[in-house]
Amino acid sequence: MNEPDTTGPESPDAPLHRRGIKSYVLRAGRMTAAQTRGLEEVWPRLGMTLDEGRQDLDALFGRRAPRVVEIGFGMGASLIEQAESHPDTDFIGIEVHAPGVGKLLDEADKRGLTNLRVYREDALAVLERCLPESSLDTVQLFFPDPWPKKKHHKRRIVQPAFVELVRTRLKPGGTLHMATDWEAYAEWMAEVMVEAPGYANTADADTAPYVPRPAYRPLTKFEARGERLGHGVWDLIHRRDDG
């Protein structure tokens, strides 16, 4: 009698990226000349793939430095600003949408940034297969798709298995920083983190479970417009705490 397959895409024992649930939707869009240039000319130097396997980050960047991963960087404006403002920190961006990846690569090249690398892959697969355990100082997840309909909540990237995977990739004392402009998703994030082992909330008692926007997180045009209209934004920062 054959043993049941416990690693199929619907199995809880399967790697996260194989479970058949995507937290993103690929959207078609026209590519500008600059975005095309980024993908064609800059990608060979700054782009990385799953096939390269587990990375030695010191060798990759040619130095030992703080390491930040941003998941879902969109069009890349925030990540470019951070990399340019913090040349002593190394950044890895993960995004699946070609226009955003192309734009970020084009901008990184024009600004001469050497402290930035990019994956155009599923973030869960990158975390599982490419980034070493206890290697990251910060993982950033800014304004992920909130999947507001209840039937789509399983597609939200913030799930117990996701935050546990992130924890294993953070150094002890490293932080998971999330931000959203959907209050219901902020509450969901807070609930997931309350139950997540090995984390400590960095929020003060008077603002918990949220923290004020840190100065290092750039204010996007969309967010600035939202603030003028009275829309809220919620930041959550949790530290890996194995004690």
C-alpha cells in the first residue's frame, strides 16, 4: 500500500510556497523604456533567482553589514530611498511585478547603488530556499494586499506560518516591520503576532500594539495623500526574542 503524500501542495507539511495559495496577483502592465532597460541591462548585475540557491550574503555583497529584506516593494521608491540613505546597510528587495522590478533596477543603476539586490520571485520561496537562517536584521512588509473579503483572508501573506518563517531568518534581536493602511488588516496582523512564539512587540504601552512611523520608513506619495485626507496608517514592529 502506498504511503500518503504528505508534501503535496495542500499538505501542512509542504513548503509554504508549494501550498497552492498565492498572496499576490500578477497584473499585466505596459513597460516603459526605463523599466525595460532595468530588466534587460541591469538585471544581470543586481538580479537573483531561486536557482542560485542558498546565498552567502557576505560574499554576495562583498562585506559584512546589516541586512534588510523588503517583501513586495511595488514600484521601488521606498526601497531606493532607503538604500541610498543608508549606504552602510545591504538591502534585498522581493517583488513579482515586472514594471516595479524594472523601475527599481533602472533607478538603482542611475544612482550607482551597490548595496541592493533584487529577486523577482515568490517571497516565501526566497525566504525558504535562498536566505540563510539568522542572517537578517530586518524584514519589511509595507502595504501588502489586504485581501479585504473574508473568503480571501487565507491569501493574506501575514499568517502564523509566514511570521514563523520570517523569525527563523531574523537574527536574534532582528525585527519584522509591517505597515498597512487598512485598519482591519492591522488588527489581523496584531492578532497573528500576539500568538506568534519567539517575538516581542516593540510598541510602548501608550501606543500598543502599534508604533509611530519610524523615520527610516519613507513616506510614500500615496501615504502622504492619505494623511491629508485623514486616512490612517498602522505600523507594527516585533523583535525576534528567543528568551
